[in-house]
Amino acid sequence: MIIRNVSRTSYRYALFALIVIIVLSGSGRRTAYAAVNVPDTIRVGLFLNLPSKNFTSLTPAATLQSSAGMTIAWRDPQFTAAIDSITPGQPVRFAMDGYRAIVLETADAAGAFAVLKNLQASSQSAFVTRLTKSGKTVYQVSEGVYATPAAASAALAKWTSAVAAAGVPQAANPKVAGPWAAEAGPYAGRAEAAAAAEAFGNAGLDAFVAVKMLNGTLSYVVRVGQEADAAGASALQQAASAAGGVNVRVPPAGEPYALIRQDMTLTGPAGSPVTLYAIPASAGAVLRAEPAAGGTVQLAERYKRSYRGAMEMSVLNGALAVVNEIDFEQYLYSVVGAEVGPGWPAEAQKAQAVAARSYALSSGTGFQIANVVDTTLSQAYNGTASENPNSTAGVQATAGEVLTHDGRVINAVFSSNAGGLTADNRTEGWGSDTGYLPGGIASPDDGPQAGLPDWYDVALASGQRGYIRGDLLADAGRNAAGLRVMTVTGENTAVRVRPKVETNVEPIVRLSAGTTVIPIGKVPENTAYSWVETPFKPDVLLASLNKYIHAAGPLQTLEVTGRGPSGRVNQVSVNGTPYTLKAPDSWRSALGGLRSTLITIEETGRMTIVGAGEETRKLPQESGPLQIMGADGQTRSADGTNLFVMDASGQARVVTPTPAFIISAKGYGHGLGMSQYGAKKLAEQGNDYRYILQYYYKDVVIEKDANR
């Protein structure tokens, strides 16, 4: 900066102003506008067969409808062409065209649906298709889409009992159907193809209109037959030609097409057929359903949720795939609404929006034909059902903003509740060092506990153990053995499995007023911040553990022998042998599906006994009967009975005769990155979303797509 011809006072003022500008620009939390490219749309997998990605969500059919109406289009890498227009409120279905068991063909509609009902008792893949044959309407009842003719044949043998149980006479022999057919055409349009299909049907042949690409042009053809192999299709060529077919041939298996069937499955014998598009498993046909402007699409098989954007149907890894392609920011309306409460502060909504946008953008095409999926394997996405004005406002206020580290958009993972301290990714998370997920950040996560009562962990005279809400008990001093006792203050007081009222879980027992119980300890009510899990049985827990390790049974002892910086488990000893996992957070799944790894394990079957001769015995490692001498000098067997052990201070502990494990913990989720409940509390304390994000994610910059 060059200053000429100014007074000393003016110079000092200018210099002060320059210093202020430098200080403010260096310390403020600003949003940078840089070369970040946030795409206009994102692809969300709703049904995908991706076991390698731990996402297997299958459906035999996808049923769509829109109150605004839809356009159905063939989507090709080169172009998109409309093939159908669906009126408002009218459903349309999509399925695979593969090997199937046709268990019945009949002109008796009621009989066909009686068989369908029997099939549906055991299968979700049963269909009724209406077609014209030999001048009359017939109904084909089929089950499944199988990878091979042999699998379909086995299914056919299985389902013959469903026909017999319905008492329906068969008008045609059951058979294995497949994707092979003789093909006639192309025809001038869909109407001409439909007329040709009717002519083939009147000749006694199975015939369906189909749409496909021929020489770069979207064309209508008729596929004659539903055969299990090419030989069966070839045998139909002459019959199709004799019935007036033009250019009849047997197309190779790799040619994409979409077969159009008249499906009656949902409408019943008196209903009108629904158009069903069947996509071959062996080819790459992609169909797209696009609602009219401003409309949404309901997907019946996904809890009847409605979605913005378009739906794409294809086949991936031998299963029907359904992907929702939606405007990126509109996708976030749903995600933010699903991930945080609608009444949460605006700054917490904004922080969640930026984190969710960053996470989704960093995912790339992590699911082959989709960027993300709709479960918490990515982030929760429920279509329009979880949108609310506050979540939408949070997204709109931060449009295009993402978090970057070293110039790259970060994988901005987040969890519901960090339990007071965030996890370290390298030693407690997924075993990698990202730099921006260091862990050990104090997180104000106790909000869910506010105003909730404490519960007592109690032992009953019957030997049972459970939880009673603290305000339902009164102190009653100590009993003759010196153990603290409490009495129940109300009638019909429930002893719960966990310290929480759960209307769908029956109480262990109900107690009358005045009943005496022994308090083992006091715990907070189960929430996302603090929780206790029901005692795990050794065999169940060992089966879960052995999906990740190889421990010899039976399970006798289980203890935490290694923790990371935040106290989360990264080593567990099973029967005295220590085990570690490549991704320490996997201990959540290994230990029976825990909500957190910030845990303690109570081994109720573990104790050391000192006998009358000073000899020691460790349980449960050393088996054999256990005899206990009472104050009266009498001995009794302790086998099958819970024991109450009192320490020097008079505090009781319950010991079980066989191993059992009670796990208590803090937090909900992996604990990496932003804690949602922590973000809520920070926002309530007056912090803005930039502060919240840069509090949880270290050495990051908030950048914005310059085009937004």
C-alpha cells in the first residue's frame, strides 16, 4: 500500500484501518466461493442388489403412480424417448422378464385369483397376467423370476399344491416360462403392434407388445411365446409367420427390450388391468418414469412414500433396481428433515444441510448406478414424508455449500449422539486417518436426558432383575443382611426389561405397593445419550461375535481390554483371548448390534470364590456345583439361583450361576464427525452453523459452488 501527501494523523488512521481489515479477514468464519462443483442432481438407490456394499434391498415389482400424471420413457446413453403417458392417479408397474413358474392358465378369473391368494401366502413374487388366446380372455398365474430354467422348474413343482388347494381345474398345463421368444415387426406404432399381438393370440399363441431400439430408432414389436430356451423360441417362428407375422426372427439374448403385459395382480378379478413393463435380466434396458411438472411419484413397495424427481428402473446383478434421480437440493430437504427434528434450531438445520451435502457429494457413485442409498448406510432419505419448512429453509440458506479439506470435499460423516466425546477415526472408527476427524472433541450431547427420571436397577426376592422408575420407589433402610432395601409405592408397578417405558415390550413382572426390592444401582433413562441393553445370552452373543472373529465356545468371559482416546472399545477379550478388528467401529455389529462402542460390559456370571480352606475358584471358567453356607450354618446349592453379593460398603451386586452380559453405554452411532445432538445444543447456545461445523470437523473450509 502506497500513501502519499497525507498528514501523520491521516497516516495513522489508514494504517489502523488496514490492520483491522487484516485481523478481521484472518479471524472471521467466512464462506469461500471457489471451484467447487455441486451437481444439479443426485441418484438415490431405493432397491438395489449390492451385497458387496452391504445393501441388498429387493422387490419383485415396482408400482408407481402420480397425482400429476407421468411420462414413461426409454432411457439410452444417447437419448431419452417417451413410450407411454400415464394419467393422474393411474398406477403403472415394472418387473423383470426372466424364468418364471406359470402354475395356471385359465379363463376363470375367480379361480385364477384363488390360486394367486394361495401363492401370496408364501411368496411376494406372484402375478396374474391377462391376455387374449383363441378368441377369449385368459389369466396366467405365475410366480417368481429365477436365474435359471432349473430353478423355475423346481418352483413349479413346489407350487402345484397351491393350484390343488384352490380347487381350480387347469385349462392349460403348468410350464416354465422364460425370456426367449420369436419376434415380429417392427410395426408403425403401438396400436398396430397391439393389433398384431391380438392376431397372434387368436391363433393360440402367447403374444405381447414390446418396445426396443432398432437401428437407433425406438420401435414397437411383438414377442411371441415365453420360452425357456432358444430352441423353444425357434419352434414358434413358423407358427408366428403363419399367423401373419412380419420379419419374424429369434432375437439374441443380449438385445434390450421392454415387454408390455396387462397385469391384474393388484386390481382383482373385477378390476381393470395395469400396464406392467417387464425388463429382461440379461440386457441393459432402462425405463424412466417422470412426473408432470411439480408432481411427485409414489412407490408403493417403499412404504407408499412419495418422491420428487424421476424414477429409473433397470436390472442390476440379477434383480430389479429402482433409482430416484432428484434435484440435489430437493434431496437434502428430505435428508435434513429425516436426520434432525423439525423443531431444532435453524443453525443446527443449516449445519446438518452442509454436512449432508458434503457427505453425499463425496460419495461419488458409491453404489454403481447410484450415488447413495436411502438408508443410514448413506443417510436417511424418506422422500417428501420427512420434509418440513425448517429443514427446507436450512437447505436453501446454505445452497451449494460444502466442507473441504486440502481442496477436496470431505466425507462429512455424522452421528446422532457422540456420548459426550467424538471418536477418533484411526483408532476407534474405520481405521483410516482423514485428518479432519481427529476425535476427542467435547460434545454437549446430554440434551436427550434433560427432564427424564432416573431408574433403579433392582433385584427381586424371586431372583429376577429389572428396572423400576425412581419415583415409584421409597427408601426402606437395610435388611437383616445389611443390604439396602426399597419399597414399591404404587399398585401394579412395572419392572421393566430396560430403564424405559416401552409399550411394545411386556414388563418382567408387576408389583403391588409395599413390595420390597434390593437396589443394585441407579441409571439414567434410556436415551440416545445413555442406555443399558438387556442381558445378552452367551450363545447369541458368540454367534454374533464369530461373524467377525473366530473364538472357540462356549462364551464364558467377555471384557473390554483396549480403548481409544475417547474411551471407545478397540479391543475385546473373549474367553481371555484379545481380539481387534480392522475397523474398530465394527465392534457395534460384532457385539450384537450396539448403538455405540463407548461401552462397559458387566459380566454377571464372573466371580472369584474363596472357600473355607482359603482355596480360590474362578467362575465360570471352573465348573462344578456351588454350595453356600448361611448364617445358620446350613448349606444349600446355588445352582440355578441368582446370588446377591455385598461389598464392604453394603452395595449389592447380582451374580448369575451361568454367564450373562449386560452392556451399558453412552452415545448413538459411530461418534465420528458432527454429533447431531451436540450441534443442537451448540445452536441453542447461540453459535452459528459455521462455528458448529468447524468445531466438529478440523482444518476444513466452507466453500460454495460459485454458480449458486
